[in-house]
Amino acid sequence: MPAGVGLVFFILVGVLWMSFDKQSERALRELVQSEARQHAALIAADVDSRLPALQRIVNRWQVRGGTPKAEFTADAGDYIADMPGFQAIGWTDDSLHVRWIVPTKGNEQVLGLNLGLEEKRRHALEAARDNRVPAMAGPVDLVQGGKSFVIYFPIYTDGRFDGFLGAAFKMQPWLDFIFKPREGRDDITIAISIDGTRVHEQSGVSNERFAEWKAAAEIRMLEHTLTVEAQPTAAFFAANDSRLPEWSVAIGLLLTVLTTIMSRMVFRLRNEVGERNRAEQALRLAQTHLEEKVEERTAELNEEIKERKHLENQLLRSQRMEAIGQLTGGIAHDFNNLLSVMIGNAELLRDTPGLDDDARRNLESIVRAVGRGASLTNRLLAFSRQQTLSPRPTAINALVVGLEEMLRRTLGETIELQSRLDAGVYDALIDKHQFEDALVNLVLNARDAMPGGGILTIETANARLDEAYAARNDEVTPGDYVVVSVSDTGSGMTPEVLNRAFEPFFTTKDVGAGSGLGLSMVYGFAKQSNGHITVDSDSGYGTTVRLYLPRSRAASARERVADNIPEPEPGSERILVVEDDPDVRDIPTTLLRNQGYEVVEAGDGAEAIRHLRADRPFDLLFTDVVLPGGMSGAEIAEAAERIQPGIRILFTTGYAESALDHNGQSASGKVIVHKPYRRQDLLEKIRACLDATE
């Protein structure tokens, strides 16, 4: 009987030992699987954090309309210094050749490399270019040695494809940076594969006898599969060793021998049950700790997603404003052509001999109306960043003080104007007249927000926008700025109105009380001046608009008073006029012929070239910038200077001087007259060009 009781207890202990052993194995396998998932999550989070930063380098390229090599090298170098783990960041042109590489040292053999010769790289480049989204090539053999992967970003500037920004990762430094918190641990080895190809494997502590304990976790990374494999080492099992199975056998043997002592058997069994409870409690604690870690990482990922959505919203708003700007700029150009025909014909009729006074007054009224229309197009061009600016070092406080008296008369007696001007404020690099217009627009908007009266405050101060601020806000360059703030105590704006405040023709005023172009013009002026603008407003609590203007490193100069310009004298020179619109072309040809010039007309580039190659040379080429037929005004001017060296050039356009940008190089040094132009303006510019010395 005692032997039978002992055998029963021995069998019971054996069953318990098998159960405990299986539970322990499951717990250990879950720990290994958790390591694989955690490492995969760290890699995914790191890549997700790097993509927006690389995109900002592309955005700066696009904002600048193309980036000089020095600025690209500085941007890429700063980013590599902040985010270790890159082999290099480079620019690849549209022929798939690497042209720039940062850092150069250690990557010299990459310069000039044709990436199109390697299938994986070529497919990734073509996908990035065609889909206009980042694409990854991997795994690939780096020219510098080793396997890794490369992410390519397409660069489009105003619809023009400018090549790719490529970022090549250096596996060991990159993973050392990501896995720095587990530095010094030897209980788990990590291996990484991309699309089934091994690109990294930790060596030195692995053991093939633990291969069956290997666990894997996968993540998707730019249409590729990255697999993280975690394998335990002997140190892992030493740290997580459970003596419970061995104890179970020992107790079973002891219970078999001491079957006659029932109390001892019960005591031993009670101890075993207690040990099991402690083991389960330890497992629960480990599970709770793991859940806390997962929740912590989930919260971090949610913050990153929130930040990404913020950046996406900023990008969408910027793209919407850019699209509206392109539309308004095109409308302004076409409208300027119409105004040119109207004002030109009105001035020709006004100068007709024998015209009675009533008719002359009517024509003057037409000329004034066209002038108001030209002012409207100038505001549209200001919003679309196509107005002509003449930035000079300017003392901001002096401009504000000079406008104060006029602003007080404009505001009336119910609004108190206060000025808080910092005596040490920097000089700003701006167009003085456009700034004055912008300030007046801000003051008028503030006045209209306080129909019952209030306080309007103009402040100036110095400010520095750092890299962190520039990263959070689109189209902002880090550096020193002069801040001009206009604050009111008026009705303020709702979030819906604030979101559309800069859109042209958007207004909350009554019909006839405003055009909706005031803030749009200020926005365009700020952006075209390489500045920044913010609006803080709460419904019922007033509004503050802050205009950030770039600091000038040169001292402001006192303006000189221009001499009176005499009436243009008659001329006899030979002039070639190029304009595709016959009605618009008829105005300058008639004005010039009436002034005594010999005029030859051309409707496009091909006809202009034919005239230039004729026997008699021309003294001056007067051409529109934007023309049909494949040749722009800048291209016609280049051809004219080759065919007839020494010919004078005068441009005209309904756009801004920035439209003279040709093949990435602006036609600097050329004179331009803007549509719609007055007779006096055209004749003065013609005469000045002809009389100018080389």
C-alpha cells in the first residue's frame, strides 16, 4: 500500500513536471518573439522619422526653384550629422547618373555612377519618378562594400523633373544607432533580411543548437518586406533558467521513498503547488511589463502620426495656395494684355488733333479706370509671388514713423493707434514700397474689424527662427528676421475663416466693402521676400498678424531724389517688335511710328529670326517674354545677340521679371517694361535703352 501511494505520487509529479516544462518553453518562446517584434518596431519607427526629414531637403530644393551644390551639401551634411546611419546622401540627375554626394570622402567612386545599369536601382528610380513618391531599392550591393538599401525621392520643381535625392543606409552604424538601448546584451542575436536576402547578421555569440528557438517579425517598408529574426543564446537560457522541472523529479523520488509518511508527501505537494503559483505570478508580471512597454511605444507612435498629419496638412495648404497663385498669376497676365490694348488706344485717341474737351475727358476717365485695373492685377501678382520687387536694405522703424500720420487720419477718431518700435531693430532686405502697401493693407483690415472703435498696435522687434521652427512650418528658412506685428482689439476670426484668410477674393465683408485681396497681397509679398507670415486670432478677442522680414546684413542707404525726366525725343532707329497678340502688338508699333522710329513687326520667334537675318540690322529688339511657337522672348534675345552683336534688348510682360528665367538662368541685366504700360513709360524705356552705353 505505501509503495502504491508512492507510485501514485511519483506519476502525479511526473505529469506536473511535463506541464511546467511546456509552460516554461511557451513563455520563453514568447519572450524571443517579443524581442523580434520590438526590434522590427524600432526599425519601422526610425525609418518613418527619417522620411519627413529627407522630404524637407527635397521641399527646400523645390522652394528655391533648384538648389546650388553648396546649399545641397550643407542641408545633407546637417541631416547626416543629426541622424547617424547613412552611408551617403546624393543627387542623381534625370539621366540616372550620380552628380553630387555627401560626404565625398569614402564615396568618391559613386560620383558619375550610372544607376540605370543595375536593375533594382533602375526600377526604384523609375517608380519614384513616375509615381512622384519615394521608392526603395534593396537589397543592393553598395559600391563602398556590403549589402544595404537606398531610398530615392523624386524632385519636381514647378512641374519640372530635377532628378532624385538618394539616401543610402550603412547597415551596422544605422542598427547600432537604433538598437543603442540594448548595447552590451548578448542574450539575443539579431539578423535582418530584405525581401528574403540577408543584409545583416550579428556574429560572435550565436549558436546553431538554439536555431529552433528562432522567431521572426516582418514590416512593410516602401513596398518591400523587411524581416527581423531573433535567436536566443546560452546567456538567454542562463538568465531565464527555471529549476522547477528538476525540483519536480526530486520531489517525486522523495515522495516515492517516503510513501509511508503521508504528512511529508502532502507537505511536499503543497510546496510544489506554491512554486507553480510563484512561477505563474512571475509570468504575469513579465506579461504586464511587456504590455506597459507596448503601450508606451504605441503612445510614441501616435505622437509621430500626429506630427506627420500636421506636416501633411501644412503641405496640402501650401499646395492649395500655390495652385491658386498659379491661377491668379495667369489671369493677371492675360488681363494685363487686355489693359495694354485699352490704355494704348485710349492714349492714341486722346492725342488726336482737334479732339473736343468732352471726348478728351472721357478718354482720361478710361485711362484712370485702366489704372485701377492695373492696380488690381498687381495685387493678384503679389499674391502669386510674381510682382516685381526691388529689395534694398531698409530701416523699418523709419518707414513706420513716416506712415503714422497718414494712418491716424485713415483710422479716424474712434481708433487709437499705438506704436511700440524697438530701437535696436535690424534693417530688413525688402522692397520699401511693397512693404508700405502691405502695412497699409494690414492696418485697413484691422480698422474694418473694429467698427465700434478700439486700439490698433504696431510693433517691431528682432527674432530668430531656428531649425526646429523651420521644420514645423513650410517655406521657412532658419535665420534672423525683423518682425512687424499689427494687433487689433476687434472681432477676431473663427478657425474656418482663419484657414482661408490668405485666399484671394475671400472676404467676410459686405459686398462692395472689400476685394478680398488685402491679406493675399501681404502673403505673397512676405513669401516673395523670403519672409514668413503668421496670424493669431480668436473670435471676439482680436487678431495679431506678424510679418517676418529677412534681416539685411548691409546698412540701409538714404534714397536720392530722382531728377525730372524730360519728354522723350523723336527717334529714327530701326526697332523689331515681337508680340503674338495682334491687338496688343498694334499699340507699341503705332506709338513708336508716331515717334519717328522705323518699326518691323513679328508675331512669333520664327518670324523674328527671319527678320534678324535680313540685310539691314536692327538697333533694338522689343519682345514679349511669353510667346507661342516654341521660342520665348529670352530665347529670341539670345539668338538676336548672336546674329547681331550689340543689338539692344527691351522686354515686356504681364508677369514679373522672374518670368525671364530661361533654362534655369535668368536673363539678368535686361530692361523690362510691364504691361499695361503708358505711352510715356514705353518711350522713355525705348530711348533709355538706345542711348545707354555698353
